[in-house]
Amino acid sequence: MSEREPIHEPAVPLIDEESAWVHEAADRFEHATAQELLGWALDRFHPRMAISAAGGLDGMVLIDMAWRINPGVRVFTLDTGRLPRETYSLFEDIRERYGIQVEFEFPDRLEVARLVQQHGPNLMYRSVDLRVACCEIRKVEPLKRKLATLDAWVAGLRREQWRTRKNIAKVELDRNHGGIVKLNPLADWTLDRVRGYIDEHDVPCHELFDKGFTSIGCEPCTRAVPSGEPERAGRWWWELDTDKECGIHCSVQLLGTKSDGEREAERAGVREEAS
Ligand code: SF4
């Protein structure tokens, strides 16, 4: 696909009717380049579109690509309050290199205070439910607030990253966030291709990648992994039977032990207990 052709879609996404054009767009861009998809999305959604960045290589590739198309591209991050120092250094690098002021979204102070008061600052190691409650307050809820102000968001998800991501489309309807559009321009990229782009374009990188990390998250919940391990193996490494997701891209489920409804009820209980 070398030229952007007009695509017939409604001016404002609608929950039901839009799924048809979103599917059409997903088919249409499946074999397009990431730049072509970003170019189309920037034309259509900017400034009500932003890239989600947490420090990973994929997010940095997207920022570099989008900035080359439109230097005014918006970037946001979820500042959980538990990010490693190196992540803040990267955001400074983004500011210096691209002139992009990353938009920080913070958790609700009172909700964090209640949870920590009740269960301690390192509650995540005690149970999956407490860990998920922490992710919910520090990540999921702030993301909801941010996405309520946007018509589209861009994520660096790739199909090969983890089993929960193998079926993602490049253009999706995000029904968990008001039916806005979610774009995954790197869905079919490999990690080698991501690294190749980074090297070729001298894209700033998170320092922890030089220390054996293969995925970047909160400081207490991410560690380096031996070479050859799956990319997300260092996330919540002590959990052996979860999907290694925080809930912002898909729901967190234990593998085959409990239903979504049961786990959802448990999470609600943990949150109530903390309030
Ligand atoms: S990744 Fe860890 S510290 Fe970060 S929000 Fe989730 S449980 Fe809390």
C-alpha cells in the first residue's frame, strides 16, 4: 500500500455501526506498513489521538515513526508512582530528542492511600488479587480517565509477545473504553525488526534493556530475565499461573482455575475491603 486512499467511515465512531468500518480498516491495513497506518490515523484523529508509552522498545518505535509524520503527535504514560528511575530518564530523552512533552496520567491519590494503608506498599507479592487491585488503581482506572478524552489510542502490542496478544488486529474497536479506536501498528512485527528500527534510526532506549530486561513495567513487578526466556517472563515473575497482564490491554485471568465473573467479584471485594 503506497498511497493513502480515502476510506469511508463515519465522522464520529459509533459503537455498533462503526464495528463494520473498523473491521474494514483492520483488513485494509493488515498488510500496510506501520507508517501508513500511523499516517492515516494521524490525519483522521489527531489531536484526539495519543500513543501510550511505558518505556518499551515498541512504544519508542511508534513515537519515532509518528513524530516523523507529525511532530505534534501526542504521547501519554501512566505514572503509577512505582516506575523505575530509568523510565523517567527515558521520558526526559523523549522531551529532548523529539520536543514531545509526555502527558502523565496519575492514579487517584485517595484510592492509592487506602489500598496501601490497608495492605502495605508491597501488597502485590501477597496475592494475585491484591496485585490486580494495585494495577487497577494505579493503571486501569487512570487509563480509563485518559482514554475518555480521546477518540483513538496507539499501543505497541505485538502478536508474538505473549499468548494473550496473538490475535490482536492492527485496527480495533476498544469496547472497554467507550468504543474508541485502538491501533496496534506493530502487531505483526518481530522483536528483531523492532531492534533493527531502533538501531537504524538511533531511537532513544530505556537503560534497563542493557541490563537484561526484556519488558518494562513498575519497579517492584519487573525484573531481568535470562536470554531465551519469553519477552514478558520478567513481569510479575512470581505469578506462575496468570496471563501476565495488568488489565489495560485485556482482562487478567488465571489460567483455567476461575471464571471471569468469580475473579471480578473477588477483585471488587479486595477494593471494597481497602476502602
Ligand atoms: S505493576 Fe505492580 S506496582 Fe505497578 S500497578 Fe501493577 S501491581 Fe502495582
